[in-house]
Amino acid sequence: MHALRLEAELRRYQERLRVAFGVGPGDRVLDIGCGAGGTTREAALAAGSGSALGVDLSAPVIDHARRLAAEEGLDNAAFECADAQLHPFPAGRFDLGISRFGTMFFADPVAAFANIARALRPGARLVQLVWQERERQEWVLAISSALGVRDSRPAGSGDPFSLADPAAVEGILTAAGFTDVTSTELNEPVYYGPAADAFDFVGGLRLVRGALAGLDGDQAERALDRLRALLATRDTGDGVWFDSNARLVAARRP
């Protein structure tokens, strides 16, 4: 499953997030855009007598997250297929909101974060990891160049870099009812797996699918050949890696 490969892709960031999230014993954690639930399960482990709820729009991914939590015996980890923009979370239920690249696709970000704020108790933190600007992502620029496109975002799918501007994000969160907004730059490489598997994984990325959708058959084959050649040059012997830049955004519900 592609969502599970994303866990490996972002593993260097996850090491930093454990500290940044700061999940404590007894915490009730809301994980927004949880994917296959890796961050949710880690939060549940750290929360001990507390709990972690992961929400995501993808029903198959949520089903898989539930199976993994059950296999690990995590009775305090739960998952819901839900839209965090609109879902009627119990008011003031959570002590901490977290997200790893799961908040950039809201159609109305102010309304979405206001809904999340209502789900947090007064004084609770929201900690999220978002991408910096597209132009600062080696993985985007190199892959787009290999595919021969300038902007490979699929139409209508949302912008993964919509929260790249710290000033804009502070304005959104403030309008949604948060205070004490901070932004910290993080730089970590992303991992696309062993060289033998990297092409299949990268081919499933949104930016690749979007680029290929605009090409005819011959153009697509040539683009994929260039992509294979690029990935071969990025094989370190410990898999295929590209540089990336993110921001850790923290805020508090007053």
C-alpha cells in the first residue's frame, strides 16, 4: 500500500516529530490526516492511559490503520474515515492535535482549523508539519525536470504547498482562534526505498501522476525513461534519497 511506503519516505521527519509532538502519559491526541496511522500509533504508545484518534479521508487507508493497530495490541488507538474540516468532534475532547503533512488540502482552511480548535480543550497545543515552498523541494524540482514539466500538480487535487508561507499560516490559525503561533524550519531527506523499488513508489506520487496525465503515450514513456535514469543517479547504496524542506508549525487554543 502506497500509504505504508510514505511511512518509510518520511522516517527522518518522524524522528524529529516525536520530540516536537511531546505526547505525554494520559494525553488524548487527535491526529489529522493520519494516513496509515503511523503517527497515531506512536501517539497511542506514548499516551499510555490516554488515547489517540486518527482521521483521514481514505476509507481503505483507515481500514489498514485499524488492522495495524489491532495487530500491535493498541487498544487506545482508534481511527475514523472523516473530513477534519467538518467532522463533529466532541467539543474540548483532545489535549493535543497533531498532523504530519495532513492539513494542506483544506478547501476552507480557516473553517477547518476552527473546527479543529473546537475539538481541543482550552490550553491544548496543535503541532503540524507542512511543506515549505515548492521551489525549496529537491524531490519536486528534480522529478519534475526529469518528467519535462514545470508544474506537475494535478488539477483540482489541492496544493500540497498551500501552508508554505509562515505569515499566511499565522493569519489562518489566528483567524481560526489559535494563539502563540510559531514556525520552525526543518530540513530532512525523504526516502524512496531501495533502488530496485524506488521507480514503482515514485510513480505513485501525486506529482508524477499529474504530470503523466497531460502526456500522450510516447511522451509518457520517454518521461518515465528519464525518471528511471534520475533515480539511478540518486541511489546512495542505502536507497534513493532526495533533499526536502518543511516547517513545524505550533499553536495553542486559548
